[in-house]
Amino acid sequence: AQKVTQAQTEISVVEKEDVTLDCVYETRDTTYYLFWYKQPPSGELVFLIRRNSFDEQNEISGRYSWNFQKSTSSFNFTITASQVVDSAVYFCALSEGFKTIFGAGTRLFVKA
Amino acid sequence: GAGVSQSPRYKVAKRGQDVALRCDPISGHVSLFWYQQALGQGPEFLTYFQNEAQLDKSGLPSDRFFAERPEGSVSTLKIQRTQQEDSAVYLCASSFLAGGSTDTQYFGPGTRLTVL
């Protein structure tokens, strides 16, 4: 069975701090996709990144960066110089076939 | 362009009532997904449509749950004889490509169902 684990339930940081959200996944497939989504207080899930299992290059987009380590089945997400607007619940997800398996989410509080 | 829309945004039902939740996907999107999100949890997959074909309904929790997408665009999730454990936010998502959830999904705002 596939599984996505986000061990950090809640993280609280002060503005401008860097923060890393952890994601560990389990799958028996050789081909799969990983995602990160943001769910702000308004409730609508917002896509952040999609990565396939053959591409282990790390990616940076502005203040966001992702570290995909296939050897440890991890796909961690770092926010550099966090801002209050980053406060949200962040979900890591694993896709196979028709299904997407979401982790339980990490709630990030960024205080001014 | 318009995103995924869902209606109603909020629904209160008495236990035993039937409810119907609507999803309007992004125009031209082939794939459509329904998820159930309980409070404090991640979304749980319910069912997947490719155009009008329901290719995966393995996540539907019971035979009280039924989904359809008869013309390959708008979809309806119906819950019969609602129970209190059905209280959750029901999310709809669509994606451009066929073949399931390897493509980026765009989510609607959800319908919050409360069963009293």
C-alpha cells in the first residue's frame, strides 16, 4: 500500500526564518509522481510543484525549494525567509494511476 | 479563465436526508476527481472520471455514495441517507490530461457538509 507521512503536525516560526517541511513516502512502483499543495485559511488547495520519480534534480522557485531524495523516499519542502502569508497547511501527495494519496498535512504558522 | 467551481459551498442536512453536490470543472479538462476531507486531515480520494467514464470508484466509503458525470463535464456527488460521519468538506479537482492523477490537479473551494 502506498503511504505519505508528514511527521510534523504543526510548525511555528518567526517571519524571515527558514523552515523545512518533511515528507516521506512509500511506494512499490518505479514510476510515480510527487506533489506539494498549499491550503490557506480560505480552504482551496493550491498547486505548488509536481515531480516525477525519474527527475531527482532539486528545484527552486523564488523562496521555495524542494529536495527530492529517492534513496530515502523523501521529498522535503523549504521556504526561505518565511512571510506571514506563508501561513497555511501544506500537503505532500503521491500519485499512482488514478489515485492521489495525501499526507495528513503540516500546519505552518508564521508570526510577524 | 474560470477555475473549478462547486455548489453549494455549505450544506446542512438532517441525518437520513439525501444530498447532491455539484462540481463544474475547468472547461476542456478531461479528468475529474472527488475527495473527502475530514477536519484536520488530508483529502481522501473518492472517485475518478475520465470524460464521462468512471474509471475508479474504490474510495467511495459505502454504497450510499454515488457519483456521475454524464456528459463529461459537470459532475454530481450524491450521498443517500446521510450519516453524521459523512460530515466533511468534499473537494472536486480537475486536470487537463487523461490517465489519472499524474497531471496537476486544480481544486475547487469545496462543499462543507454538516449532517445533524
